[in-house]
Amino acid sequence: MLDTTPLTRAVDHFADRLRAAPQSRLQRGAAAEALGLARELARRAQLLEDPSAEPREMPDAGMFAAADQITVAGHDLALVLRDEAELAEAVALVEEAQKRAGV
């Protein structure tokens, strides 16, 4: 079984940083970056689970929900990853998004 701890740790760290960020930082783009990441992680999870289905887009639940959205999407993706390459790519996505978010 694939150890997806690096992904869940990265997602949880980013989510914790978002929760600790001031509202002004969220408004300046951190929440939008997190939502974009959550949508991408959810899209990847859906495609791995059912490649023939059209992925559904995660809704925008507001800037204060962004941390929860990346947590849910990241943990969902971790459950369906198949190999180390997919894991490494997902971790890189999270780390890059966190850098762009500035948190």
C-alpha cells in the first residue's frame, strides 16, 4: 500500500497556515489559490476513481472555507493515488500553491 503521509502532511500544513492567516491575506489571493488547489486535487481524485466520468467542480464556499476544502480534497486524493509518481506530483502541487498563496 502506498504511504501517502507526505501529501496529507503537506495539505494539513497548508490548511493550518490558511486558518492562521489574517483575513487581509486571504482576500489578497491566498483563499483563491487554495480554492484553485482544492479544485485541482478534487478533479484528479475523481479522474482516478472514474476516468470515464466528467469531473465535477468543487464550489466556492467562501474564503473562510478554503482550508477545509483543500483538506477534504487532499485527503480524498490520497485515498486513490496509485503510485509514487502521482504522490510526488500531488505534493509538489500543494507546495507550489502554498508558496503562491504566501502563507
